[in-house]
Amino acid sequence: MNEKFDSNVTYFFLFNILSKIKNQMTKSILLILLLFFTSGLFAQENHGSKKQLNFFLDCYACDFTFVRQELAFVSFVRDPKLADVHILSSQSHAGSGGHKYFIQFIGMNSLKGKNFDFEYLAEPSETDDEIRKNLLKLIQTGILQYYSINGSLKQIEINLIEKGNREAMDLVVDPWNLWVFQLEAGSYFQVEETQNEYTFNTEIRIDKVTEAWKTRIEGRYQIYRENYFDDGEKIKNYQNETEINANYIKSISPHWSAGIFGGYSSRTYLNIKHLYEAAPGIEYNIFPWDVSNRKIFTFRYQAGVRNYYYNEITIYDKLNELLFYEELSLNLELVQPWGTVETGIEARHYFHDFSKNRLILDSELSVRLTKQFSVFCELEAQVVHDQLYLPKGDASLEDILLERRKQATTYELGGQVGFRFTFGSIYNSVVNERF
């Protein structure tokens, strides 16, 4: 009986041990399955997380250091090919005398076709700091658009504050009726033992710009006095220059414009005592004018009259003459992610003698060839056959050295070429302004 009891105790003891082992194994298996399932969820969450967007800032007017400081969480790259969004800027002169800035956000890769445009008008009185802060607002606004598309907007906190406590229905009253006046004046002098010089110049500009009309009246007056002393002899170089222009331009359609142009000028250097001119003109832009901040391709034609009065008898024995002329010009301006182009060609001639003509080419080009290398070129060339104003007789050595009068030439040429090369980290957004 004792043996049987001992056996039952042994069986009961073994059963308890086995039950505990089974429970522990069950708990371990459940714990392993739980960890595996949880890690799978983390893997799915990481796999489903949104890709960090890269932005390429192509904005010459922006303070890039300031932008990086204020947007430290934004990934800016130096290679446009690695960017998800290309931020491209351009600017134009505004009728108020300030500048109008245009910021274009161009979606790349998976964001291709998702583009946004913003603009901002900087008044002439705004400081550089005010301009860079307002440009930053445009950049922030555009970046938020893409964060919204990418699903990353929940990581950003947005606060909108109206600084002036203005109401939406407040009306703006302009006492100047869009007229803008600008006046400049300045002088310079230098005195030495054997020479002295003095200059004075002043400029005035009056503008009124609306969607329908563009009016500009501008004038400039400059005097230049230079004296040299050599063994009691005084050598003088006195130059005067006056110029007044008035333009009235009408917007006819999204592509066509017409205008009337008038002017007066007087230049000692060119032997012109008085020059009066007037001409109507017409212009056609292949692109609509509402995209003129990014691309312009215009054909312009003018035909008018010029009435010359000379200081000295010209090489054609004239002291005054009335001449009719015509002028045709083509102008192309492009602001694109691959670079910028500004080029124009102008041809004009006088009707009384077609051989009296001038051809002008003015071009600026900057092209990004690779992610690190870009080239630029600026060129101005003129073919000159219309110097009817040249005074009769040979120029003295003093006239040539002091540039007191224009010399005969058949061409004028000037320009520069160069390249830009950048290398190094494309992701470094750290700002350190020490020293």
C-alpha cells in the first residue's frame, strides 16, 4: 500500500512539473509570436513612412543662408537632378519703382506636373531684410503645398497672424492715382595740382502702370568738366548730355501692344546740339504677357522721324537735317531650370539711304551643363554705318586722348565669358556664422 501511495505521489509530482513546463512554453511561444507581430507592424510602419522631400532653391534674390536658418527641417540639395521640387525665381520692374518677384515651384519625379506659382511686390522703400523675409514666406507657402501632398503636413505646426489687425473689406485709397515719381541727383569733384574735374548729374522718372496702359516720362541731365594744366596752358574737356523720353503704351490683347514714343536729346560727345524724335510702334509677344516673368519672345517694329541740329558741320556738310527711319527688333527672355537666356537683335536704317544702318546684338546666356558645372556668356556687338553726326575735319590728339568727340568706327564689340563650378556635399544644411 505504501508503494502504491508513493507511486501516486510521484505521478502527481511529475504531472505538476510537466504542467508548469507546458505553461511556461506556452507563455514563451506567445511572447515570441507577440514580438514577431509587433516587429512586423513596425516594419510596415517604417516601410509605409513618407519619403523625405528634397528641394533645390534656384533663387538669386533669396538669402540662402537665412532660408536654411529659418527652415532647418527642410532638406535643400545643391543638385537639381536629386530634387523632388525645383524652386525657380525671377523678377521684373514694377510700375511703383520697386520689383515684382515670382517664385515657381516645379514638381519633379513622383511630383511631376504638380506646380505652383506665387508672386510678391516689393515697394521701393522696403529694406533688404524685409524683402528676404517676404520671399521666405513664399518659399514656406510652396513647401507646405508639397508637404500636404506628401502626407507630412501633420509634422508641421502652422500659425497665421495678421500684423495690422485689418479687415478683409478694408479698401485702399491711393491719393497718387498710381503715379510714381523718382528723382536722383549727385555730383563728384577731384582737385590736383595739375588737373581738376567736376561732374553733376540728375535724373527724374515718372511712371504710371496699369493693365491697360503703361506711361513713362524720364529725363537725365549731366555735365562733365575736366581741366589739365601744362606749362601754363589750360586744356579743357567740357561735356554736356541731356535726354528726355516719353512713352505711352497700350495693351491691345494678351499678345499685342502698341505705343507712341517721343524724345529729345543733346550730346556734346556726339556733336548733337538738339535731336527731336517721334515714332509709333507695335509689338507682338509669342507668349501671353501673363507669363512674362518666365518667358518673353517679342517682335517690335517702329517707324518715325528724327530732326537733328549739330554743333559743327558734319562730314556730309549738314548743320541740321530731317530724317525718317524704321527699326525692327526681336527679344527673347527665358528663365528655366536649365538656365537663363536674354538675347535681342535690333536692326534700323534711314529711308533716304539704306546704307546708313546699324545692327545691334545684345545677349546674356547661362547654362547648367551638369549638376556641378555651368557656363555663362555676355556679349554686345554692333555693326555701325549710321554715324551721320560726325563733325567734319580731323580730330586733334587732345580730342582723341580726352574723348571729347566720337570717332568714326564700323563696329563696337564687348562682352565676357566664364564658368561656375561647385562641388562637395549636396545635403549640408548646417549654418555656422562664427567669425
